[in-house]
Amino acid sequence: MSSHRRTVALFVLTFSLFSIGEAAPKQCRCLYGQSCWPNQSAFAALSRQISQPLINPVPPASACYPASSPSGDCAAVLTNFQDGLWRADQPGAMQSPAFETYTLPNGTIEGCYSNTTLGLPCLQGNVPPVGVDARTVGDVQAAVVFAKKNNLRLVIKNSGHDYLGRSAGRGGFMLWTHHLKERSFNSRFIPQGAPRSERKTYQAVTLGSGVQWGEAYDYVNQQGRFILGGLSLDGTVGAAGGWILGGGHSTFSSTFGFGKCVSKFGFHLN
Ligand SMILES: Cc1cc2nc3c(=O)[nH]c(=O)nc-3n(C[C@H](O)[C@H](O)[C@H](O)COP(=O)(O)OP(=O)(O)OC[C@H]3O[C@@H](n4cnc5c(N)ncnc54)[C@H](O)[C@@H]3O)c2cc1C
Ligand SMILES: *[C@@H]1O[C@H](CO)[C@@H](O)[C@H](O)[C@H]1NC(C)=O
Ligand SMILES: *[C@@H]1O[C@H](CO)[C@@H](O)[C@H](O)[C@H]1NC(C)=O
Ligand SMILES: *[C@@H]1O[C@H](CO)[C@@H](O)[C@H](O)[C@H]1NC(C)=O
């Protein structure tokens, strides 16, 4: 009996590894530094389509380099280094400095350390070197189309909280959603295109992708309502980014379940 079970388990494992291999992309993404990377005129054309200048995210400690003559306000960086709200405001800063680093195949770690006395160079690591500071739907569309057209590694960064560091990506092209801060309340929200059973009236809040939990709670409290959300120091986790895409745990989940959208743009308020 038990040996039969083991055989079954082995078969399932083998099968899933095979499927992952099959699904792997045939063509690798074009990374920064490679000859396929878009040239200046391609980026200039992109700039004309978006509302903000292109950004060049850098690891936050880069302001402290070169150590003999710091390029930026190193003292401010050191003061804020552990501050999640400050980190969320820097396109090149992740919530854990480890996510900003890249480990080479030979084990060498590329990063930019705040401790300059280590005598190590400040390197870009996993921080995408170029990106779009999205403020409009058009900005998001232009960034995604540009990445697709040029086969770039599109990295969506919101608050930088991703536990696997997926809001960073070496040599990638960043779509920074942090400034999409739209908030609106609708006491008679009807989800469009939803199944008939869901097509009823909800009290709902619509949040831009960059809204963080602290901001969402303040906004919803002003409406005299409660919303099921995440918990982190200073409310830095994004409400409408990775949290809702990943299922959304809350301290109130035992009573109200996981976070849920009632449509692609509305949150159900309990
Ligand atoms: C200190 C801390 C506390 C936490 N507390 C909780 C908690 O209480 N409950 C809970 O459930 N989780 C919690 N988490 C986990 C957190 O919800 C996840 O890491 C979540 O993915 C973070 O999403 P973000 O948008 O804030 O961060 P990001 O790291 O910026 O994004 C997370 C992922 O989602 C992708 N993404 C973000 N926005 C979009 C978008 N608009 N479209 C497509 N992809 C997007 C990013 O590319 C990335 O892969 C916590 C994490 C930390 C570090
Ligand atoms: C830039 O790249 C485009 C292709 O994306 C090419 O048509 C153009 O000639 C290049 N421009 C320069 C100045 O190299
Ligand atoms: C690891 O590889 C990098 C890039 O090829 C190289 O610069 C570095 O010297 C190597 N480190 C060691 C310890 O071999
Ligand atoms: C910085 O690195 C040096 C050299 O390894 C070490 O002596 C020192 O304690 C470090 N400073 C901090 C604040 O970690």
C-alpha cells in the first residue's frame, strides 16, 4: 500500500517538473547591457508617450558612493534606511535590502551596501536600471507595450514588499505603480461584467494600484466603513497590488475571509 502511494507521488512530481519545463519561454528576455537593449532613440520615443520623465532606479545606498565623495545625501539615506515608508518612496529601494542584491552563479553577491567601510563597490544588483513612473492608465499601457515590443523583463514594483523579491529583477524594465493613488467611494457600486449572481449593489471603494494599507484604512474610515486589509508597520503594504493578487490575509480573515475584489476595480467593504 505504502509503496504504491510512493509510486503515485513520484509520478505526480515527475509530471509537474515536465510541465514546468514545457512551459518555459523559448526566448530569453533582453536584459540591460545586452546588444538587444533598446537604444536612446527608442527610449526617447517612449518618453514622448508618458506623463513623467523616465526613471533610473538605483539601490538606495548608492548616494553614499563613492565613499570618498558621496554622490548624494548619504546621511539622509542612513537615517531612513530602515523606514518602510521612505523605502516605498524610492523606486530603487525594496522593503528588504536583500531583494536589491543579485547572487552571481559563482556565489558572489552584487549589491550596494550602506556600510561603505566594507570597501566593496556599489553595484546595481537586482534593481532594474530604467522604468516608468506611472501616473495614468496611458503610462501603464505605454510601459507594457514597450516591454513587450522590445522583449524586456517587465518588473512591476509597487511597495517593494514581495517576499521573493519579485518587485525587483536584474536588468529589467520597471513599471513603478507607487504613484497611482486614486481613491473613490461608491455606495451603490454594481460590478460590470460580473456573473449574474454577483451583479448586485455593493458599498465599494476603488483604489489605485499604488495605494498602501495605511492610506486605504484612513480613506475608508472617513466613510465610516471597515475594510479587510493587511497589517504591516506604517501600513506600507500595497492594498491593490500584490496583496489582493496573492489572496490577501488579514487579522480579520477568521471572521470575514480573505481580501476580495468585486470587480477588477472595486473592493467589497464589509
Ligand atoms: C512587513 C510585511 C508585512 C506583511 N503583512 C501582510 C499581511 O498582513 N497580510 C498579507 O496577506 N500579506 C502581508 N504581507 C505580504 C504582502 O501582502 C505581499 O508581499 C504582497 O505581494 C505585497 O504587495 P505590494 O504590492 O505591496 O508589493 P510589491 O513587492 O511591490 O509587489 C508584489 C508583487 O506583486 C506584483 N504587483 C504589484 N502590483 C501589481 C499590479 N498592479 N499588477 C500586477 N502585478 C503587480 C509585483 O510585481 C510583485 O511580484 C506582508 C509583507 C511584509 C514584507
Ligand atoms: C535604434 O533602434 C531602432 C530599432 O529599434 C533602429 O531602427 C534605429 O535605427 C536605432 N537608432 C540608432 C540611432 O541606432
Ligand atoms: C564571480 O564572477 C564575477 C563575474 O564573472 C567575477 O567578476 C568575480 O571575480 C567572480 N568571483 C569569484 C570569487 O570567482
Ligand atoms: C561596517 O563594516 C566594518 C568592516 O567589516 C565593520 O567593522 C563595522 O562594524 C561595520 N559597521 C556597521 C555599522 O555594521
